[in-house]
Amino acid sequence: MSVAETLNDEALAETMTAIGQAARRAMADLGQAPRAVKDRALLAQAAAIRARASEILEANAQDMADARAAGLSAAMLDRLLLTAGRIEGMAGGIEAIAELPDPVGEEFASWTQPNGLRIARVRVPLGVIAVIYESRPNVTADAGALCLKSGNAAILRGGSESFRSSGAIHACLTAGLAEAGLPEAAIQRVPTRDRAAVGHMFQMPEHIDIIVPRGGKGLIERVQRESRVPVIAHLDGNCHVYVDGAASLETARAISLNAKMRRTGICGASETLLVDRAVADSHLPPLVRDLLEAGCEVRGDAAARAVDDRVVPVEAGDWDTEYLDKIIAVGLVDGVEGALAHIDSHGSHHTDCIVTEDGAAAERFLGAVDSAIVLLNASTQFADGGEFGMGAEIGISTNRLHARGPVGVEQLTSYKYVVRGDGQTRP
Amino acid sequence: MSVAETLNDEALAETMTAIGQAARRAMADLGQAPRAVKDRALLAQAAAIRARASEILEANAQDMADARAAGLSAAMLDRLLLTAGRIEGMAGGIEAIAELPDPVGEEFASWTQPNGLRIARVRVPLGVIAVIYESRPNVTADAGALCLKSGNAAILRGGSESFRSSGAIHACLTAGLAEAGLPEAAIQRVPTRDRAAVGHMFQMPEHIDIIVPRGGKGLIERVQRESRVPVIAHLDGNCHVYVDGAASLETARAISLNAKMRRTGICGASETLLVDRAVADSHLPPLVRDLLEAGCEVRGDAAARAVDDRVVPVEAGDWDTEYLDKIIAVGLVDGVEGALAHIDSHGSHHTDCIVTEDGAAAERFLGAVDSAIVLLNASTQFADGGEFGMGAEIGISTNRLHARGPVGVEQLTSYKYVVRGDGQTRP
């Protein structure tokens, strides 16, 4: 990298403005680029990542050495680490994005008015997308490729601890753009470790159409609080599984265990298990024991504690906590209405599930729970763009505006109305 | 009205919080309300407006007297004035909204994954919509009815000069809600003339999901600058008609004149006419003369001035001005690419038109112009939800996120994913 790693205030402001302007200029070419050109760039990027794997690993080794010296946690170090396998994963991920259909130009609704005007809603890119992420350098590749496929100019701002790794990956993305004849400014990277750069991005609505933060709660809260640019993000994934009185016990056990324990660190992992009081005797004991035996800490109400001595008392705050860990809150509720009231009070509008064989209870729950994803008889861990058949995603949104749920290439687009007439004037 | 017209700071803050909380509570009932119940409320509202016409006119007479005493302009007074005809227009408008299909609950995409999960995208209301408007009291009826039809709770904040008129109309809306058994808080009105109330709305993202400002540029700029709540709005409608070298002169004349002169005060009125240099001799003179003869002031470049002595010189700022008046800027450009460059520099991403018989030129223009609405051989004055077949609209959006173009009941919704399984767990 020939760029300065830190800049003074004035130089930073100038750099950020220049990045924003270059992104706007690149946006026009990118929005009109045919699928074949974008895919050629993506495949060249994947090839460059494979070809330059040793450079990427070397840059990562320097980042890792600094991070160890700075005393970063083992979890942070693991997120920062790149391996040959992870590099191959990045390249393969980009190739998979190349295979997705191009959302841009799709005419997804059209009709003819009585006066003969033919009106079509046509997908267009959003424009310029800024992605702010933390330690994982591979987000550089994912986010850059998703923005490129959807015809958006990208401004990437990775964590300062992954500065060199992200730089090496970004160089591969730029090389791929050049091979396809696309402007290099189509995917830019903020070329400084300065945290103040992020503050500038929040104040650039004239250059940035949307910010996608990918990181911990602190980052997302800051973006939502400070940004003048619209944000697509989810703050919490406090997901519920409700086992209804009409649930099959076998289905309930499989879903409850999978929703909590398959992977505890993802946003679709369940954090609360609610059981209908009507089946407290038959369903609650096996559900609680399954979790305990899988190594999960169970924080329960009186009924759950009565099942097993290992269940600890649930505190009021537990119902609102996204543990992202082997911990779950468990309690009884009075049927579907009790579950709805609980989720309405404590949920985070992300992903919630009902297990039941009763169609009326299912429809009541699916209709009334105000979450991005509501599931019947399926694990909350399916909250994922790939599992939804959308290909790669840049995140899950709990926004109500624009994109809700998994954000894939289609959700990174806007639309315009194309109206074709033959001389119509308005009376 | 039994409410205080002005409140001290503390009372205002309390009032606004109470309104926000009541709206959130009403939202749940409203989101689940079946179409028949919402339509019953709408028809009762229309009936109440007709039945109470004399009360509404009396309230309006008081507002008008105050407005005259305060020296409001004739244009402002006209916007404020209600007549028997305008009251019937409000009632009829609400009935037309009742007839629109209910967007809520529509499954607008669905598919089945290989593992058997059935995934559907289902429209849901946005939640709580705040509408901030200026002098026209009839917006109370339009906005309230559009929000109700789309299942959203509404918080209406009209201009202080229309306070009594809006109050009388709002009482009819509330009566209609009560008749249908819907919560009265489904459509609330800020019960004070205090301008500070608007500032509170900007800072209530926990209670308001979106703000729709309807008014002049000053209002919209303020909302866009200050609001922490997302905004759907358009700032400028600097619309262009480009007459290409391959345009039919007859078509060009009809569209150019209609786009400018049919109504000059609406956002879809054209403000700039661009003519391909290739047809300067044949097309420019009749186009310019048509406008002059219709009473339009023409501000032209050298070529346009050469047509007629009445053409005045165009200044640099004219190309960026939304006149909303009988004034137009006219100039030559070098073909489609020249038109694109001009619109890219000066346009406001609202509505732009090409007149041409050349398919390639048309597709280049329609693809490359980055506006909410692009038209081929049709007047820019068609930029309207009704003309698009969407029924009533709450405005035209130049946002790139969520809704772009006319904002009707469908655009006032979000969606959620409803996933139906039979016990699937994620491997």
C-alpha cells in the first residue's frame, strides 16, 4: 500500500470527499454495465485472490502479529486470521456471486394504462453503498462482490486491526475490475486506519446512498445514532421459539435444540424458549433436559426450575438478552396469546418460530408477530440469505423500510418507472 | 376542540410521547384489521365529512378570517379555503381509497426450498406514519385515509393556519374509526399549533417509522436535515423534456407544450426543454413559438434567442431552477449523450422525458437517466399516482430507498417473510 495509514484532519476530509466523488462517477458506468462485464470482473477477482494468496497471507501475518502484541482476545484473533482455506472460501464465494442472476434491469412489474402508456418498474442499483465492518478481513471480498454484482459502487471501511489484510484483498478486487474494463473506483477502500473516517461517512448523504454496518452492537448503535445516511442493519437478534399446546413433541425437541445449539453465535440463534402452559407436564421436561444435556445453561421460571436442579432462576433482563452463547431463557406462557404478548414486549423483530400442529394457532402467530422472519415448524437458524435461496447476503435487516430480512443482491437495488408512450399528453 | 392550542415545553413533550405510544398501540390492531373493517371505517369517514360539512365550513371560515388578518398571500388563502365542492372532493377521495385493493397480507412472492421450506414474502404495514403538511386542510382526509387503508397508524400535523379546519375534518375521521370499532388513535392529530411539535416528531424513531412531509422546499429541507426518523419525500422536480434528432415534430410540440403548460405548479411540470442540435433548424423554432404563444416566458441559449425576440437569455442558475411557473429554460444539446450529460448535471432525479422515434436513442436515455420516472414520447405531467393506475398517492418520492416515484398504499407497506415447515432443522 502506498497510501498513508493515518492522515491529518484536513487530509482525511479531502480524502473522504475524493472517495465519495469517485464513487459517484463510477456509479454511472457500473449501473449500465452488462451482466457479462460484471461477471468477468468477479471471476477475475476470484482468480486474483487465488493467485495472490501468499501476499494476502503475509499481510495477514503482519496484522496478526500486531493484534497479538496489542493483546486482542482469542475470539478477535480468530476472526482476524486468514488461512489457505479461508482464502479459497473468499474466492469461491465471489464465484458463487457471479453465478447469481443479475438483478439490474429486471422488469418486475409492468402494465398498460387505458391511455396506452406502458409502465414498467425496472430494478436499478441503489447507487453508492458504504460497508463498515470490524475484524474479519474476508468481508472485504464478500461485500465488494455483492455491491459489484448489484451494480453499486462500494466504499469499504474495514477494522483497523485488519488494515493490511483488507488492503491485500482489495488489491485483488481492483485488479479484477481493471481486467473487465470497469472503473477501479467501483470498489474503493478507505485508505487509512483513522477511526474518524467513519464519522465522515455518516455525514456524506450527497455521496453515499446507504451504509451497511457489519459488526457488534456498539458499531451498529453508533451508526444508527449518528448517521445522516440511511442504514440497513439489525441491532439485536433476540429470537424466540414458542412450543404451542398443539405441538408435536418430537418436532418441538428437534427445533428447540437446533434453534439454540447448532451455532450459538449467529443472529438467528434462539435466545428464549416459550412453552404453552397447557403442555407444561408433557413438553417442558424433555425440552429443558435436551438443552441441559447439550451443554446449554438454562435460565428458567419456576416451572422450568422444577424440571431439573441445574436450571438457574431467570432474571427479568434475561428475556431481553441476546446471549449469542450457550445460554437460554425458558418459561411458560398462556397459549398463543401469551406468546404474542411476551414476544411483543421482549422481541427484537428479527426471527421468531411457532411449533404447532394447529393451523389456526399457526396463522394467528405468523400474522401477528411483527418480525422480519416468522417460522412455523422450522428452526430459527434458517434466518439466512443462503438458506432462503437468495445466494450470498450482506446481512439481515430489521429495518421496516426498504429491505427486511436477508439482504442479498436484489435488496441492494432500487427501481425506477420506465414509461413508454406514443405521444400521450395529459388532459 | 377541547384541547389546548398551545402548550408549555414540558406539556408538549408529554403530549407527543403520549401520541407516539398510542400510535404504537393502535398499530397492532390496525395491522391485523381485515379489509372489510378498514373499508367500513373509510366509508363512515366519508359520510361524516358530508354530514358535518357545515361545521367544517364554519371552522374553515374562522381559519380564513385569521389568515386574512395575518396578511397571508392570495395563493396561501386559496390553499386554505374549503368550499362545498372541496368537501365533496375529500369525501369522494376517501371512498375511492376504500375501493382500492388492500395491500396488507398480499403474498407477493413465494417459493419452496429443496428442503421443503415454503417461503413467502407478505406485505405488512410500515407501522406508524407521520404526515407533516402545510396550509391545505384537505390533506388531513387524504393522508389519514391512505394510512388507514394501508394498515398504518397515522400522526397528522397540519399547518397552524388550518388548525381549526383540520380539527373539524379529523373529528370526522375519528368518528368513522369508532363506527368500525377501530381504535381512535389509529389516526391522531397533533393537538397544538406549536411549531415545536414538529421538532419532537423528528426525534421519535421509537414511535414513528416514517415521516412524509408535504409542503414547500423549506419544510422538506428541514425534515431531511433534522429528522432522525426516515423520510419519504422529493425535494425538487426539475423535470426535462429532451427532443431528439429523430423526434416527430408533431409529437414533440404536443408533449413540450403539455409538459410545461398543462399545470405549471405541479412537481411533474417540465422546467427545461432540451433540443438536439441536429434538428435545431426544423424543431427549435416551432417549439419555442408554441411556448411563447401559450404565455410562457422562455429563457433561451443563443439558438433559442435567435428564434424570437421575446426569448430572454438563460442564466447559469436557470438550468437548476424548479420554476413551478410559466417559465422555461430552453437550449440545444448534442444528441442523446448531450442530453444525458445535461440532465446528470442539473436534474433532480424526479421525472424526465425523451421524444424520439429512434429505438436505440430511446433505450439509451431510458436506461441512463437516473430518475424516479423516465418517459418515452409522453408528457412529464403523467408523473402522478392516479395516472399510473395506483389510485391516490401521498406524494412522489425521489428517495432511492424503499419507495421511488408515486407513493400509494402499496408503497406505504413493508413485508415480512413467512416460512412454513414441517419440522426442518438446519444441518
